Amino acid sequence: MKVLVIGGGGREHALCWKLAQSESVSEVVCAPGNPGIAKVARCVDIAADDIGGLIDLAQAEQPRLVVIGPEAPLVLGLADRLRAHNIAVFGPSQAAAELEGSKSFSKTLMDEAKVPTAKFEIHTDADEAEQCIRAWGAPIVVKASGLAAGKGVIVAHDVQEAVDAARDMLSGNSFGDAGSQVVIEECLIGEEASCLFIVSGDTILPLASSQDHKALLDGDQGPNTGGMGAYSPAPCVTEDVANNVMEQVAKPIIAALKARGIPFIGTLYAGIMITEQGIKTLEFNVRFGDPECQPLMSRLTSDLGEVLLAAAESRLDDVTLSWDERVALCVVVASNGYPAAFEKGQTIAGLDDVERAGTVVFHAGTAEQHGNIINTGGRVLGVTALGNSVKEAQTTVYDALKALDWLGGFYRKDIGYRAISK
Ligand code: AMP
Ligand code: GLY
């Protein structure tokens, strides 16, 4: 079958790469794609949020299945529009995507469904937000309710920092409309993990566990980013934890959506914190994690095309997933300056040597210019390897990265450290 993938980041490169290996898939088309994706798919230069352009593309290409990678087109209702044209889609409706698109909706639904999560208040008025922050004290978490590419969350260690963050968000300065509502949350302490599920109606199929590294700097210091590296499986997700996430988080939230008349087809991503009081849900996303998708696809041995088509056609109950027993680990290489401003257009060399050293280089923020690969985004590459242990996969990636020839990039040197220290 022909599959159309929407998006052009590292996650979509990993999805296209796996789909291209699937026996069920004869052709992968990707919009807009990137130079890495172009090695495994035919790229069409239509942006992932150009809903009209994507509908025209899908009608012209007539794919058997459309897979929507990023949250933006989901929140804009691309899945609904495609389904209205009788095209099979892997990705939730606009209504279901509110689970990610609005943290205030998501927290309210968690409360309703009794999904364990941090204590919270939702505010639109800066003085009331300040009152809440002063009453609760620090540490405290302030979140822009809308989409902010992983950067709209401030874990504040003093009250003034939290007050300033809330006022800044509510004034529309940093996040525009996405900050017009803020969620103030109790600060949780524990180890984080990413628990992803392929969902179709009442069928909820867990993917292998993974762990992301959201902070910019080694030792989980510095501001939050979209994710600086990930690996799978995550040893902190024991069988017990996995069962609890299924029973206390995934099942009740999907049931609560259904009770509101909102069926879910796509990936449910529960970001969880394993605390001394048990698991707590940090957030929901409605798509594969980026970079978690890169190690997950590196380990998946099932036919991805068949799995996603089955979900799109509401016959997921027949499907089981199989995984490579080995560990996969992905280190993100970002542009110097990310997550703030950075210089674009620098030439990146040595990529073939990095791959020859036993890795797969997934492209995220890259473009091709006069035959060279250049950086165009904050997160640029996801260098991924398999190994018999986290340490082994980590060593392969970091050794391979010595061949990367790009002075304008940087990466964390400790991806996987929590698992290695266990
Ligand atoms: P979110 O986008 O809501 O998952 O938040 C991004 C990151 O901020 C999470 O991965 C955590 O590292 C951190 N975070 C979010 N909420 C909390 C919380 N209530 N307590 C502690 N850390 C949090
Ligand atoms: N890696 C975090 C996310 O995809 O939201």
C-alpha cells in the first residue's frame, strides 16, 4: 500500500524509515519531509500545518493510509477533514487532540476520570494566579495551557520566578494565545517515563517503555526543551508501573473521552512521574514522542504499516506488537543557542561516517542546500543505536558522534544516565 506521512521532523523520519521497511508498504510519501526522509520516501513540499494543501495532496495521491506525525495538524482538525473524504487516517480528531492542545482541558478531564495527577488550578487572571502561587509556595510549576513545543512549562524554584512566568504567559508575551490560560501545579518529585499506546476505540495497545531527557543540559539541568535524547526500554517502568499506567491512566482517560462522545484513534502518550505516592500523570500528548519515537521504531519488529492501518480501520484487537530485545538509545544534536535563538544555514558534514559507526541518523531540523546538509531547526539530528545494554548503545552513539563535523551543534553527554546508574 501507499502511505502518506505528515510532518518533517525526527519522529517522522523514524516513522517513514520503519514504514519503508514494512512488507505491507510499497510506497511512502511524506509532506513536507526533510533530506533524511528523502532517502526512504518521496517528499512533497507542503507544510504540516497547511491543511488545505494537505487535503489536496491526499486527494491527488489517494494513499491507503495517512499517518499524522505532529500535534499541530491534529489540533487543526486534519484527521477529521481527511476522514470526511473517506481516507483512512492514523491520528486523533480535533476534539480528541484537545487532550494535548489544551492543558486546562486535559487536567479537567483527568480530574473527572480520577486519573492520578498533580494538584492544580487554572487561571486567566494574573493577580489570581499570583495569589495561588504565593499561597502554595515554591517549588511550583507554571504551564501555558496551549501548544508551546515543550517549552511552555516552568518548574520554578522560587515564588518570584513562578509569578514572573505566570504574568509573562498571561500577558501574551512569550506564548501568544497559548499562554492566555495558565495551569499552576504542585511540583512532583520522582523519575519520569513516557508511556505510549496505540489506541483504536476500546483497544489500547501499549508500546515498549521509553524515557526522554527534557532538560537542556547534563544532569537534567537548564530549561525544558522538546527533548534532548531518549532510550527504550526504561527500567523504571516495571511491570507494576506499566500495569498501573494502563489501568489508572490510559483506560480511564480513553473512557472519559468516549463518554463525551469523542472516540480516539492514534497514539496516546502519557508522560508520567513515578513518585513515592505512586504514578502521577504529567501530561498527555496525542502523537508519538519526539525523540522517543526514534528508539521505539528502532526496536519495533512488527509491520508498522499493518499496525497503523488496523488502528485506522478500527480492527486493532487482532494486533500484537513485537520488539527487538535490545536497548535503543537516541542522542539529539541541537543548534547552539536552542531552545532560544540560533544561527541557521550552517553546513553539517560527517553524517555518513556517523552512520558507518553503527548508528542511524534521523534528521529533524535539516535542509539541503547546494548538495550540503544545513541546520534549519533547533533540534537537528537524532543519532540512534541499538545495544545489548543502555551503556553499550550509549557508547556506540557517542563514539560515532566523534565523526560529526559541525561546530555549531551540541548534545548532552549523559543520555541514559539514570538507567546506567541503576
Ligand atoms: P509537560 O509538558 O506538562 O509534560 O511538562 C514538561 C516537563 O516539565 C515534564 O516532562 C517535567 O519534567 C516537568 N513537569 C511538568 N509538570 C511537572 C510537575 N507537576 N512537577 C514536576 N515537574 C513537572
Ligand atoms: N519528547 C517529548 C514529546 O514528544 O512531547
